[in-house]
Amino acid sequence: SQQGEEDPQALSIQEGENATMNCSYKTSINNLQWYRQNSGRGLVHLILIRSNEREKHSGRLRVTLDTSKKSSSLLITASRAADTASYFCATRFTGGSYIPTFGRGTSLIVHP
Amino acid sequence: KAGVTQTPRYLIKTRGQQVTLSCSPISGHRSVSWYQQTPGQGLQFLFEYFSETQRNKGNFPGRFSGRQFSNSRSEMNVSTLELGDSALYLCASSSKTGEETQYFGPGTRLLVL
């Protein structure tokens, strides 16, 4: 499978703490994206990082990409209860069909 | 702009029946993609339509089909439903085919009994 894989599968933290989740993938990519999904609803795009970028910030989000290790991390700083959701990485692979693949997600619970 | 809308939001069917789900993309978006989300398989790509043409297709059987209309609205159809088709079906739109950022609808939750 070319699916990205997030790690950990579940994460439980207290409000104010930082949350870090990781994504690994298997083949060369054009870009990698992170999405958030609240309890069985649609996904919301958070951030996109291109294969020639190493780090990107958006508000409390920081994403890193290491193409040599085929991995990415998403850091949410100063977590809030409203950040409780599942987080997915999505990749589009170079070459072949332009099909986006999603990992299975990290379920984040932020306790108030 | 209004977001992506999907109808119906919930659906209960029995094995062997067929079902049609509808998706209206964000105004101006011409690409619509469909995904199936299940606890076991996660989020899997079904197909993408752009300008009424299927541009990409995932690894699903022929029972899963779709189409796109001239106003970019899209429908997907599942024939001869199986219990394993129970899932959240998500539609996503983007301004062009292969566009990196997709905007998702709330999904249609299908339960097959």
C-alpha cells in the first residue's frame, strides 16, 4: 500500500500542552498535506508542504518534512479543547495517476 | 461562498439495493472527488471528475460509479449494495483537476443492513 501512516494512532493531552503527530509514506511525493476531521464529519485542510520545503508554519501549527526519511510531523502548540479531532496526512505521489492517499489518522483528545 | 454540500446526510439501505449520493461543489470549482471512509480501511479515493469526465479512479469494483453534470454537480452510485459498503462517503471539490487543496463536504453516512 502507498498509504501514509500516522503515528501515534491516538494521543491524549491536557489543554496548553503541545501535540506532535507523525506521518510516514513510501514513495516520492510532490507535496504532503495535513487535514483535520471532527467526529465523523468532513475534512478540513490545514496546511500543505511541498517536497522542496523543510518546514512550514501556520498559526499554532508547525509542519516539517524530511524527504530522505519519507516522513512529516505536525506540531500543534498550546493545544485547546477545540483541537480535539482526527488528523490525517495526505500525499500525492510523483508519476503515475494523480491519486491522493490518506493515512489512517491520529486521534487527538485535548482535555480541558 | 457556500461550502461543499452533500445529500442526503444519512441513508439506510438493505443488501442488494442501489443508492445514489449527490454532491454540489463550491461555486466555481470544477473538480469533484469522492472518498469512502471506514474504520477498517480508512479514507480511500474512489474517483475524480473534472469537466464531466472521470480523470482518476481508485481501486473499487465496478459497482461504484459516478458522473458529473455540466454545472459541476456530481453523483455517485453504488449498485448491489453489500454490508461492507457501510461507510461515510465524502465528496471534495477543488478548482481544477489535480489541485492540491481539496474542500470537503460533511459526508453522507450510509448504513447497509
